Amino acid sequence: MKANCWYGKQDMRVLDVPDPKILNRRDAIIKVTSTAICGSELHLYNGFMPAMEKGDIMGHEFMGEIVEVGPEVKQRRVGDRVVVAFPISCGECFFCKKELYSLCENSNPNAWMAEKLFGHSPAGIFGYSHLIGGFAGGQAEYVRVPFADVGTVKIENGFSDEQVLFLSDIFPTGYMAAEQCNIQPGDTVAIWGCGPVGQFAIRSAFLLGAERVIAIDRFPERLKMAREGGAETIDYEETDVYDTLMQLTGGRGPDSCMDAVGLEAHMPGPLYYYDRMKQAVMSESDRPIALRQAIMACRKGGTVSVPGVYGGLIDKVPMGAVMNKALTIKTGQTHAQRYFKPLLDRIARGDIDPTFVVTHHMKLSDAPKGFDIFNRKQDGCIKIVMTP
């Protein structure tokens, strides 16, 4: 089969690789019909995540048709059309029973490696380094899906792929980030980053009752899409973000703030170059620029929600502000399976049409080109959907 493989920093290759096989009794094999490039994969593309190996198959946002199942798969059948959650979860451990699926205790075969970095291991994730299990991803013609009964949702009722594909990751990620803000009627929510997750966070905040959403980015096409979703916008290259947020909120600050950027944040000024220098000499792995701003801007007693991916160590986080302003910080890889049914119901009711975020369609064979234009923010690229 064909698959998009990582071969080093900014080096993607679509190659012939062996077809996946059933390895465990709860596995299924999926024939991929649609897959996407996720913003968090740029951290792999740009060499910021450890434990990648040449030939690793990329991709954790995908869906397709089941073509084979293991003998202990009970709720899925050959021929079922399914979306696959990006975290791999057993459904039976302490955390899965609490619907904390991205914290599954049984799905990362390299848990010892993650424990050295994080203290405990999260769940395995498709196509996201050997630190998180070394699982082959979904930018391929076929994928092995462990724990298929838990990690998939069956799609019926005639939805197009693009209406439901993002249940795999970015829709529940944006929704969980908004849910973590405990939004109350009349609240103002500020969101750093208007990439795909930020766009879903904007719309999710409104779905959950926010009165105002203020979105922060620098790319005109992203800011335009945010405004189309009802947000007010700030271009951080044209104005001071903190001062503008204080002006827009009467000096109080937003009720909650989301960092939907993560470890490759940008900003004008010397602090950005400080972080780049720290990264270059390996004394800091992540750039917490958006996180710092969110903490400083959030109102006293507010919540900072962090769906943006961080992988290691950060510097100069204003912990004094967190403590003295009595802020709550909530974060985590998304428990995607928890949101399958409620978000599918919202799509069915017409509360949201997830296709709004798609700007580019490509063949799987064009994946290296897709990563390049997405990374460079060229051609108005916000979200790429690929078909094998």
C-alpha cells in the first residue's frame, strides 16, 4: 500500500509499505477513504518531537471502511463506515472507565519511555512518535486500529466524509477546550491561535453559551474565518494583545483564555528570539509564548484551557500570576471517544457544519506538498483533506 512516511525534518515521502495485519484479537483493519493533516503534526515535521524513526507512517485524523476484524471485535463489522479517534484506548482500564480515554493505561507499548519524560504515560496515539507507541498512522491506504470497538464511531445517515472526519480530533479538541472553560452566560473567551483547532474552539465556545469570543492570530485568512464564526479578532503583529484585551473587557480581562497554539508559537519582539535561542541550544524544547500571554490576560479567578500541544520543557511561565490571580489551568490530549455521540448529534441537528474549515483537497500522493504549504501558511491553507 501507499503511505506518507516521515524521513526527517521537513522530509515526507509517499512510499510503498507493507499492508497492515491483524495483530491482536480486538484489532480492525480500515480502508481509508479520507485523512487530514493536523497542525500538531507540524511539530513532527519541524523536528520538535522526540522518538521519530525514519519510515514512520504519519496521520491521526482519518476514517474509512472496515475490511477485516479480529475475533474479539463485537460491535463493528466488515463494511461498517467509521471515524477513528486519534487516541488509542482499551475501554477497560481505570482511566477509560472514567472516560479519560487519552490517559489509557494499556495502549502505549512504550510507556516506560513516556514515563521518563512525563512521569506517567498517556495513551498511544496514531502516527505520533515512538514515545506515544510508534503506531502506524492514517495517512495511508489501510490502517490497523487496535481496540476497534472503543476507538471508532459508526457513521450512518448519509453524512459526507468531511462532515464527520474531524470527529477524529480537531472538533472534539476544540469542543473539549471550550468545555474546560466552564463557560457561563455572558462570558468573554479569548482564544490564541486561529488554526483548525482554534476555529472549532471559537464555534464550540458559542455553542456552550459564550457571549463574546476574541480570537488572536496574524494570518488574514485565519482571522477572516474566525470572524465568519462570530469572533472579534486581534492581529498580534499590529497591536499589543494584552492592552487590546484589557480595552475590550473594561480592564477585567477575559473570563477564560485558550492556548490553541502550543509549542511553536510566534510573536514580535525580543522574547520570541529568546525562546528561539533557548530551543536552538536545547535548554528549552517548547515556546510558551501564547501560554504566557493567556495567563497574564485572563481575569482573576478565570480559567486557562490549553488544547495546544506541548512536548517537553518551557521557560519563564508566570507562575506567580497563576497563583496570585487564583487561575485554574486545564489541559490534556482530547478524550475524543467521549465526544463521538454528542458532537455527531450536533452535526445531525445542524448546530455546526464542520466542512467550513476545509480549504484544500489533495491526493495522498501529494502529502509532502501539503505539509510544505501548510507549514509555510501558503495559499490561504488552513485545513487539508487527502484521499488515497
